Amino acid sequence: MTGRPSLFNQEELTALLTELGERLARRGVRLSGYVIGGFAMTREVTARRLTEDLDGLFAEYSAARAEAEALAREKGISPSWFSDSASSFVEFDPADDIEATELTIGDGRLRIASPRFLLAMKLAAGRAKDTGDLIALVRHLDIHDPERIVDIAFKV
């Protein structure tokens, strides 16, 4: 294990997720959940973006986390690549994100947060490090009126 976070692109994280899903399936566990944060940004807004981890709300999180840590040891990457730490910014029912896209991993299914919900979460987080993502989301959503940004934040 490197002990320091790695930076992953969309393809690298998808490959790690695929391997994680296969390992979990062998144990009778299905990888499912709602993905937020950097990986969702790479899937929904800008494929060139890099991220340190895959954040989300996951069913069977303990089993998935244990398997993700084992995978990290084998690959020499930080065990923090698979996380639920950003879930504190989810103050809504993920089922309400009807614009979320789906990613099938083996027999599991991950829902990827929609740009509108990503915008609301990043606004709620209030972190300076999210400024670039906020700009990309506003452009992606073609928002020209600041009031619309506020409306999205309050509606989500």
C-alpha cells in the first residue's frame, strides 16, 4: 500500500469497481449504491477529471469496504479509494434523483448522481476545493442565472 492517495481517471476506477464487483459476487454480495463526488463528475460532466476515490452510499458497505481494502493492498493503492465519507453531504433520498444514470457492475447496479444533485451537494459542502467542479457543473447545466443555482440547491 502506498499510504498516500492515488489519482484515478474514469477508466481506472471503473476497472477497480469491476474487479470489486466480481470479488463480491463470488462471496454472494451484490455491489449496489448511489455514487457521488469525483467519480460521478467524471461520468456525468468531465471525463478528463481525476479523483482520489469513489464516494457513495453503498448497500453492504462493510463487506464492500473489506474487499476494497484487500484489493488496494494487492494493487498497491490507498485503501481510501473506496469510501462513504462524502455521504454526509447527502441530505435527501437518493431515489429522488430521477436523473441519475446507472452503471452495471456484474450483477450489481450503481446509480450515478445527476449533475443537478452533484451541484446541490457541492454547494452544501461549501469547500473551496469544489470550486472547479461547481464551475464545470454550472457550465454543463447551462445555467446563466444565479437564482437558478439557488433554486437547485433548495429543491434538492
